[in-house]
Amino acid sequence: MPNTTKSPEFANIRTERVPRREITGVLLLDKPFGLSSNTALQRARHLLAARKAGHTGTLDPHATGLLTLCLGEATKFSGWLLDAPKAYQARIRLGHSSSTGDGEGNITPVQPFTGTRDTIKTVLQGFLGVQTQHPPMHSALKVDGRPLYDYARAGIEVTRAAREIEVLEQKLESWDGETLTISIKVSKGTYIRVLAADIGTALGCGGYLSGLRRTETGPFTLEDAMTLDQLEALSMDDREKCLLPADTLLSGVPRLDLDDTQSLAIRHGCSLPWNGTDRPGQRYRVYAPSARFLGVCELTTDHRLHPARLMTE
């Protein structure tokens, strides 16, 4: 007899005998606590019977919130969102430190925080702007082909190059005497765990990240996201209606509307002479006269509009 047992990661998903298919769009998912980003992606992909899917930036299993998923042709444009700023609601427990920077590590008491709410606001203000940050050892960043957490588990400390990050916005939301909650918006590549520990150090009492929820990625917000349970409760047709068009990933890229002749040339991979005033390297999202999204073009040094990445016909 065939084995019909579901694997653990699909144990709570209703089985639907729908063959994998080509389906394109962007799904805003509210990732639950305890699931890896890849497991959440595969569950959503399973529910939509999508042949191809990817995400635009991982969340740790113990973080929740907005995970932007790309299906089908939308995966071609996911890179634009990887570079986008992201916003979070973060909880920082003061008076303690963690070997991993979060609640999963060994927690060590440091000393109680004796300052005031105004003290916290002043310290937070000092973290705004451009700064450097060393990636934590307990992270998926690879060195010599191995993720840093592999070295950490083996007790090996690896030298990590500092990277430039930027804290764009930061606000104290609440403070209960031990845990402070902040809303924060940061550039790509920022580790909130490292910021939490640095804030604790600046306050003189130590601190670690005790909770994290992503609220924004680029133009997308958590308010428009749905959970896996909500997605599962829908019919397949209604699940498809939850998908956003692929070009929403490029909302910050200038738009060009082409005529029929220009559209045909671009669709066939040909470049066009372009008399715009933008500098070479500028990219555009381009559309046919019917408002059909064609893909992304780039302005070359000889002022031609060259296809960079196109939707498949």
C-alpha cells in the first residue's frame, strides 16, 4: 500500500490533489511563531499548488510577521525587495544578556536597569542613522561556505567583517520596568538582535531580544497579510484572489509606458534608442499599451533601453 502519511511540516494542511501549476503573484503572509521561513513558504506553495515560489528575506523561526512570498514569474523580481527597508516591533528584556542575542541562548543576569523612560529615549535616539554592525555568530551568514551558526555550535569564533547599516526610524512604544518595546525601521542586512544587545549595553544593564514581529517590507505592511490558517480556509479560487500582481514588487521603480512597436521590440529582447535625461544604469518597469507589465529595462551608456528581466510570454 502507498504511504499516505503527511510529513510533519504539512501535518496541519488539508490534502488537495491539485497538480503543481504555473501561477504568478505576490502573497503577503503573516508568519507564525516557531516556523522557519522556508517551511512557511512551502506550506503556502502547497496550498496554492504553485510550481515555483520564493521569499524576499527570512525571518527567524521565533520571529513572526510579514513574509513576502513570490510565486512563478514574480520570483524574477524578488531581488528588488531584498534591498528594501524593513520595519519591526521588537521587545528587549533589560538586565540580562544572551549568548545568541535572543531568548534561545544562555541567559545571564547582568544588573537591573535603574534609569528612567527618558533615559531610554535618549539612548534610542543615539542609535538613529548610519553605523557599523558585526553580524552575530548565531546567524545564517556564510563564511567559507558554512553558515556562522555551524561555527558557533562547534565553539569556533569566526572573524566577521563589519557592515554598514542604517536605523531609519526608532520609537519607544512601551516600558514595564524590565521589557521595553520599540518600533524600528532599518536598512537591509540589519540584525535586530545585535541592536538589542547594543542598546542594553548603552543603558548599562545588558539586554537581549525577547520578541520580534516584522511589520513592513518596502511598500508592503502586515495589515494586508494573512495567516496560513486563513489561507487554508479559502477555496483555491479565493486563494488566488489574495495574490498581488508581480509588478507591486517594483513600486519604487520608475514606470515607462511603451507603444505597440516599442513593446514588441522589448518582448523580443531588442533594445531601443531612448532620449530620456536619466543616467545610464537607471532601471524602469515597462508596460505595453494595454497596461500589461512586460518587465524591467535598463538604460545603457549609449542611451538605449535594454531589457534586463522580462515576464515570460
